[in-house]
Amino acid sequence: MKEGQGLVFDIQSFSVHDGPGSRTLVFLSGCPLRCQWCSNPEGLELRQRFLFSQAKCKYDKTNCKRCLKACPYGAIRPNGDGKLHFDMALCDKCPSHDCVDRCIYEAARLSGKWMTDDEVMRAILRDSQFWSQGGGVTFSGGEATMQKDFLVRLLRRCKEQSVHRAIETTAHTKTKDFLEIFDLINFALIDCKHMDSARHKEKTGVGNELILHNIATLANSGWKGRLVLRIPVIEGFNDDEENILRVIDFMNANKLFEVNILPFHRLGDTKWSQLGRSYPYKEFEPTPKDRMRAIQDLFLDHGVACYVDEELA
């Protein structure tokens, strides 16, 4: 950690997802979960990660050797097929990443940039003139609550500027910190990946007790914001009727009325490859539309407003 700064691995402008209106999305690094289908693996750890894109590398076309000459550890070498091979175990631990500065094609890069409050606020307020009515900023990740102090400072500054504040979160954080953060939040999307703790841990690395406790505590705290549960629909994991009915029972018990279901996609595959890792869900197909409709109908039949994909009412 760098004192007074936060690690931001992306800022996206003009998003119409993850909250009402047009929004600026700020992605903070670090996450306590290890979801096997994660689409942002470069943001899982609270440190910069090295990525290499073979598709952007021009070694085979131009015989560029800038990164080869820059690497002091011999971690880069040509393959027999005329492409470069990076020893990712060495690259991920490299203290300098000289190859990143030398690569003119952006094939080698670092995820994440240490930023001050002022730098992030400039990016947010720069976009504010383009937000539609109800727009604002959404903090995501990774898991934004992992950088709690940095996040709270940004939320307070956004509140001072009358910026609408949303968060997309796993809710896996200390309840005290969770409630302190939500005191500054207007709108929330909270993941609900599986109702069975053992199954949840099998695919995410953690149980769900703290997550469900935080959701229930927030829902019964008198918080005035809007809360939408979000379920990434994963075939063979959480798309069965039994699990959906348990979600509905949990929502009814805590007077929650809105859920957003997201179809599985393989958008994270490229990033896993750039980190030198194999994507566990590489062979899985996107969730069929008829399965999404069936899950939506189940929620609707039980009086729960259910939004499919990233559309929110």
C-alpha cells in the first residue's frame, strides 16, 4: 500500500450499467474472493499485476526486441514458433518491469495505477457534465471495500460535490466497515452467488455467512438507499430451482424486492491468458436465453422484480 493513495485498475466513462443513468465506473484492486469465472482477474490482488498480450506483440512481424533487451532477469525468450515467451512466475515478481516502459505496442503492461484522491476525483468530475439525470459514480473491483479508507475518502468527497454514489460489492468485509461505507452510498448491487455456504466456498474460496449477514443487517438497518441483489448465473452451480427459491426466501425474510441476473460470459478468458493462467471456465458456453427467462419467471412468480443482464429499471 502507498500512503494516501489507492490502487485503481480501471476507470470507465459513459457506462449505462451498474447503476442508474450514465455513470463513471472506478475499479479498485483487491478482492477476498477467488471466483473461478472472474472476468477481472487482474484486479484480484492488492498489487499491480503484469500482463502480456500475444495479440499485440509485434516480435514475429518486426523482430522487435525492445523488451528482450530491457529484461535483466532473462524472463523473456523467443519460442520456436517465432513468438515471445514470458516466464510469468518471474515477471509477476519483477520489481521494476522495465519491459513495460520499453514496449511501444502495449503488449506488456501493468494492471493498476496508484492514484491520489485528487486524481480520481478529477476523472469523476471530468465526466460529470456528460451524465444523464440520475447518473454518477459506481465503485467496483475487485472488491472496492478492500481499500476501505481510500473508498470512504472518495465517497465523502463525492457527497460534498452532490455526486450520486453507487457500489458493486461482494459484501465480504467487516460489518462495521460495511455499514460505515454504506452510510455514504445511494445505490448498491450486492452479489449473491449461492445460498449454500459449502457450495459458495467451493467456487469462490470463501463461505457466504458474512455476506448474508451483511446484506440482512443492511436491509434491516433503516438504510435509505436502493439495494439490488445480483446473481451471476453459472451453469451447474447456482442456476437450479432449489438455490433460486432459497434466494427468494432470503429476500422475503429481509424485505428485499429486486434482483439482477447476469448470464455467464467468457469475457475474462483473455485476461486470464495475459496473466499466464488458464481460465477455469474456458469451455463453458454463455447462459442460454431460455434458461435466463426461466429463472426470471421464477422470481416474478414469487413477486420479486427481476432484471435480466445489465438492464435495471
